[in-house]
Amino acid sequence: MRAIWKGAVSFGLVSIGVRVYSATEEKDIRFHQVHREDGGRIRYKRTCQVCGEEVTYDDIAKGYDIGGGEMVILTDEDFADLPLSTSHAIDVLEFVPAEQVDPILYNKAYFLEPEGTATKPYVLLRDALADSERVAIVKVALRQREQLATLRVREGVLLLNTMLWPDEVRTPDFGFLDEDLKVRPPELAMASSLIDSMAGEFEPDAFTDDYRAALQEVIDAKVEGREVVQPEEVEEVPAAAVDLMAALKASVERAKAARGEAPAGGGGEPTPISAARSAQKKAAEKKAAPKKTAAKKAAPKKTAAKKAAPKKAEGEKKPAAKKAAPKKAARKTA
């Protein structure tokens, strides 16, 4: 890495010499504009809109448009005279709890390395910051601009995070914020259940830039003169849900199935785990099928035995009916 800035962290009466390095880098695949027919690079000339002449970098200044076609021109001397008290220092202003700094304010990250004999005070500030569980609010001038920033510890190194000024953060002005929209308790409970079912520990290395990898595959294939391998089909984004509650329930069941949990009511799309369990269940049912068939075949014998029982009862009642017949005849004679 190459240092982009040198200065000192001003910590009370302590001055810690440091070198600043960019802590991040973009991995985007960059392209040049070229002529489609022969691949020649497309160049842009810096020409003046007034006289039409091509201008070199030495003749280019910064201009501020004040409207009405008028321009105020600023030179390097104008910028040099600006009062930047932190031009060669990172001034620590105060120490605050990290959770009080809204992440939307963070801009770019830089590593700080101790320079020369500043290692001991550097480690002192690092350990003190770690023990206090706070971040330092600082001011620093980078690239001729004073910026607000924080100092915190990451993997044993002081990390400088430049921040936006509060007036650089826009205020959201959306119509739905003025609407009286109410969420029903069952919907909120189901949404909370969905969040719980998808909860996990954040592991950045588990996520990859699939688009960049696929694009690099296309480029490599063209360089090697081979056929481009088509990437796997991307799952289509479902249409907007009409029934919010039904969509939430389906989402919960799907998340549970993905974790290998048995979904309530058998809903959700099958996953490798749920499919394997379903196959095991079907195999168990096939093994139990012969036993159930044998039981069904034996059932008619029991039914026949039950049907034979009423015949015996009828045979016993017939003699009793013959004895009662003479009594009825005697009453009529009398």
C-alpha cells in the first residue's frame, strides 16, 4: 500500500506521527469507451467553450457559477490562504459512544500507521480507545478539504472514518410519511416471526459478488476464445403480494424449511432437506402397506362371526312365542 497523507494525531498534549492509507478498494470491473469497428480508445479533448481552443491542465482553474452566465474563478493561491488549522494534524475533539454516530454519516475508511518513534503513543491511544468502548471525533484536512471523522480500533489498527457533515444528509420527504397507516398486531407478530426465522450471525465472507464473477467469466472466455458458459438461472422476484398475511406465512414456512425445520401444515417450497425427509416418509409408508392389507383381509371373518350371532338369538325366541299362543286363545273363550 502507498501512503496518501502524512500528519499527526493530536491527542491532548500528545502528538502521534502517522501515515494514512486507503482501507478499502473497489473491485468493479472497469471498461474503456472504444470504437466498435477497430477497438480504438475514445479520447476527449479539453476545449474551451468560449474560444474553442484545446486547454492543458496548467491552464485549468476552478470556477464557481454564480448564475446569469457569470463565473468566479479561484486559483491555487486562493485555496492556500484558507484557514485550515488541521492541515497537518488529526485533532481529537471528543470521545463518544460508537452507537451515537449514525452510520449514514460514514464516508471513506483509512488505516493509520505509526511513523518513526510514534509506535508507543500510537499503541497507548489504541488500547485506551478499546478499553473505553468509545470512538474519537476528530477533524482532519484531506485533499484540501476539512472533514469530520472518527477514530476507532479495528484488528489492532487505528481506523479513520471520514464523515459527511450533518447538512450533507438529505431529509426524506415522502408522501406516505404523512399517511395514517396502521399495522395490525397479527401482521406485526407474523413479520417478527419471519425475522426470527431468518436470524443469523453476519459473516461477510459468506457473500460474493455473483455479477462480477459472471462478468469476469465472460471476459476470460473471450480472451481464451472459448464458448461462454451461461450462468445459472436467477430466481425470479415474486410479484407484489396481494394478501400480506398469506405472504408472511408463506415466507415463514419457507424460511423454516430452508433451515430443515418441519413447516406447519406442510406449506412452503421443498428444499433438499425437506425433500429427503419426504422420501424417507414415503419409504416407511410403503413398508407398512403389506401389514395394513393383511389386516383388511382378516376383517371379513370377524364380520361373519358377528352376523352369525343374531341367528342364535332368533332360535331361542321362537319356542317362547309358541307357549304364549294358548293363553291368548283361552282369554277369548272366557
